[in-house]
Amino acid sequence: MILLSILFIPLIAIVLTNIVDKKSFYVKIFPLLGSLACLLLIFYYSSHNNLLELVTFVEYIHLYDIFPKLGISMSFSISKISIILLILANITISTALFSTFNINKRLNEINTLILVISIGIYGLIIADDLFVFFLFYEIAVVPMFLMITNWGYDLKREISGPFKKILSSLSVGTKSYGAYKITLYLLVGSLLIFLGLGIVGINEGTFSITEILKNKDFNSVSGSDLKIAFFLLVLGFGSHSALWPLHTWAPDGHGTAPTAGSIIFAGILMKIGVIGFIKILITIFSVTFVEFSNILIFLASINIIYGAFTAMMQDDLKYLAAYASLSHIGYIFLALAMNNELGLSSAILQTVSHGLIICLLFFSVGLIFNHKKTRSIKELNSLSDNSPWISKIFIFAAFASIGFPLTSGFVAEFLIISSIAESGNSLLIVIPLIGIFITTLYMFRTVKKICLKYVEGDKESSSISFDEKLICSFLIIIIIIVGIAPNFFLNFINGESIKIFLGI
């Protein structure tokens, strides 16, 4: 019960942030203290319940009935996987809050939006009711529109995509286009999720995930309504996680969003779709999901290779990071499609690893832009000489993204490849290997160009603040710890992975 306080602590931080003077240092401190309090609460809860010693752990919390006749209630379930995802979400939110320190325009408002997003993310991770899951889902997604339109960037880039004609007629710039595009995609995705969850809830007479799982016949039902619900949810969760071909909002969203927005997007919001796949589709529709796995393998493979190739062609550092993120999301779905315990464990590990690494990568890109006023690879050089801290952070993020040994990326990718081999689809191993090879090419080329290439006369030096060094060092340490001690992490989730995979 005590862990539910993480839904209210951000509200207290929001109130404190908005009652102090807008130019006060406390506008920065109160949101961070709120985020830190949530993290400490998560660790206290884990320690109090001896989660490290238990093979499996689930706590169910029923607060009250919302619509009793429909079986809708404010209920939550907390598992070991929930704890892992809550920690990742908290680290992502904290990194985003640190990235706003350079913002002078209405800092209290953007920090308020970030805290609202954190409430939505925490809530959907532990929600045990499909309606409540959707409610928190929307709380997490909607504030991103306001964040991009108010603190995003207009780019010298041609508007493209399926909504080009509509948005061109509105005479919007690239910043507004990115915001509208994200909103349209995610709202349509949310509508599909709402319809899918509604069909499941009405069909079962309850919206409780726990109660639905008690119906042993549900997973074997092949009724047309449930098939429709499954594919509605695949489309909805797929669009939110940028699964090809529902991915086109992600690069423009990252490109136009402020650094904090990109960190939240890639670090945790894009993982909402993955959480939906694990918590809803694999758990409730386990039989149908197995039948769908070959299609998912195909889509995930395109994500990996298309994302990597497109990243290679980018001149804008942020778009490069966006397409790299798109590629690495593909690894998660490829692992899930293997339908084995190792695949699920490696997918969760890749979810955490990618969240940490992409946070660091986008944070470093933000540092480069803040100090050099450009994100163009062609215009950047000599970072190792005039901005050594920024250069080191970017190089580490690039190497971790490749999957360099002793980083979390290496362990996650190795286990994903192992899960493919274990599934008997050995030929599929070539897909992640191609992705890793292409990622190595464009990351090495980018590091060489912007960090190691020295240009005579470029003497402008810049350093970063202590708080920027602190958060980057923190992320680097965690990435290395997961890389050198993966067994600690895997043992923590292994039993729960089996439980979710079997739907029991």
C-alpha cells in the first residue's frame, strides 16, 4: 500500500514548484526532490518486502470500485518486474528534470508537465485494471503535446509524412508539425487501445487483469471479437512504441522536442507500448500472441535494419539518435517474438538497457546543442579538444549503444541473440548482427567526425556544470554495473518472467 505514495509525491512537488517564485532555485530543486523521494520509496518497499530473496512476488491492492456493474475498479498489482520498470521510469524522469536546468522560459511549467507524465507512467506500470491502465496511459501521453509546442525546436527541415497536406494547410512550422503528428498518432493509438481493452473487459465481465487471468479458458478462445481486440491492441501499443510501420511520428517528435521531451520519449514513453505487449498481450492473449509471433519477427527485423540504415544517413545528431532508438526498439520486439523465457528476460533487460543508454545519448546531444548551438554533424568538430567532458559522455553513449563489452547494451544484445538460438530460429541471428554492424559504422563515423577531428582555429572551449556531470556519471555507472553484473538483474526478474510468460 505504501508504494502507492509514488502517485501522490509528484503532486506535492507540483504544488511546491508552482507556489515559489518562478525565478527561484527551488523551481529546480522541488521536482528533483520529489523524484528522489519516489526512488527512495521504491527502494524502501523492495527492502521491506525482501524482494531480492523471493523468487516471485506480487501484491494486489484494491482501493475502491469505480463502475461496479462493469467490473471497473481502482486496483493495482506490484511485482518484481514492476519495481524494475518503476526504477527505470524514475531515472528517466530525473534525467529529464536535470536537462531542464538550462531552460529559462517558464521552467516551473515544463517541470510540472514532467511530473504529471511521471504520475501517468508510475500508474500504468502498476495498474491491475484495464480501464485504470488506459487512464494513466493518457495522463502520461497528453502533456507531451504542450511540451513540444512550448519548448520544442523549429527545424530547417521539410515537412513530410502522412499528415503533410493537412498540417501544411494549417501553415505550421516543424515544431508544431512534430507536436501535432505525435498527438494524432498517439491519440489514434490510444483510441485503438481503448476499443481493444473495452472488448476484453466487456467480454469477460471485468476489467481486472488478475480476474481475467483466472479464466483458464480465455487464452484458448478464438472468437472474432477477441481476435479483433488483439489486433486493435497490437496496432495501439505498436504505434506508441514506434513499431514499423507505425513509427514515423518518433523521429520528427524527437527532432522537434526539447531535450527533456526526447529523454522521456525514448527513455520510458516508447516503452509504454512494450509494457502493454508484456502486461496485456503476452499475459492475456498468450495463445494468440504465439500465432502472431512470425509477423512480429518480420516487423521487428524491419525496425532493426531500417532504423540503423536511416540513422546512418542523418546529419542532425538528434535524428541520428532517434533512428538509433527506433532500431534498438526492434531488438526488444524480436526477443518477445521468440516465445521463450530467455527471450522475455532479455527483452526486459533490453528495455532497461536501452532506456538508460538513450537517456545518456539524448542528454549528450542536448549538451552539444546548448554549447555549440548546432546539431549538424558536418558543422561539429574538435569536441575532444574544446569540450572534453561532452566528448567523453557522447563517446561512451555511442559505444554503449553499439553494445560494447562491459556495458548493459552488450549483455542485452548477447542474451537476445541467445534467445533466438534457443528458439531454433538460428537463421534469424543474422538480423541483430546486421543491426549491430551498421550501428557500429555510423557511431564510429560520427565519433570520429565530431569528437576526434581537429580543425585549426577552432579554439572555443566549453565545460559543463556540476549537476550535468553528476547525472551523466550516474547513468554511466548504472550502465556499467548492469554490464558487468547482469546476473543480479536477471535473478531479480527471472521467476517473474516465467510467471508472466505462462500467464499464471
